[in-house]
Amino acid sequence: MKRRILASCLLLAFEVTGVHAQSFLCVGQLATGFDWLNGQWAVSPPDLTDKVFVLQPSGSPDEYAVTRIGDEAPSHYCPLQRRSDSTLLLICGGQANGFTFSSKTLRFQENYGIGYTNAGDSRANTPHLVIGKCTRLELRGIIQ
């Protein structure tokens, strides 16, 4: 929780210069997943403490970047889609590893689905689904 509050405060202190598009802070609220435990697959919700994301323009006029707090690089680059009511819709990645977001509902969904089929039986790749809510960021300062 302290990490989320610190991340929120730091992000609010910065501004992306030259970009007037909206940015968002998204925090995971509920998750489900599977884990390899005691020689079998079991339902095991992932830890939500690292499921905090920043959504912001990537620098390209038609693309957004999704970056998990603590990561050096974005996990997704998403094509910019606008609904008829001008709200933002992001559909990034795919069923194997994806992220979706709506600025109309301020909700997101992050999934990792390839782990079970791609790596066999181990704790190295555990499939999961995270849902959560986002808030608009009004960035002030300079991000470098």
C-alpha cells in the first residue's frame, strides 16, 4: 500500500512536456490465477502489490504505453482507439498476454494466459487475470 501511495505522489509531481493527451494510474483490485503447488495446479490469486500501471502516450500520436510501476520499460504498446463518444479504448496484446482499458468506465483488465500451455508444470509461468480501477493523472513537472 505504501508503494502505491508513493508511486501516486511521485507521478503527480511530474508532467510530460509537449503531450496533451490523458494519462492514467491503474491499480489492481482483484485477481485470480493458477499456481503449481505440491505437484498439482491449484487456484491461487496473484499478489496485487505489483499490479499498478501507468498508461500514457508513448510519443507516437497513435499509441499508448502501459508500464507497470517498478519496471524500466512498458509491457505493452497499444494502438489508440476512440469511441464515438471520444472516450479512449485500449486493447493491447492478446489472449496470451494482454491489457484492456476504457476511459469511460476507468476500469482495466490485465491477463497472462500463456504460462500453462507454454512452459509445462512449474511455478515459472503462472496464468492470471487481474481487474482494477484507474484514475486520470494530471501530471506536473518533467519526466525524463
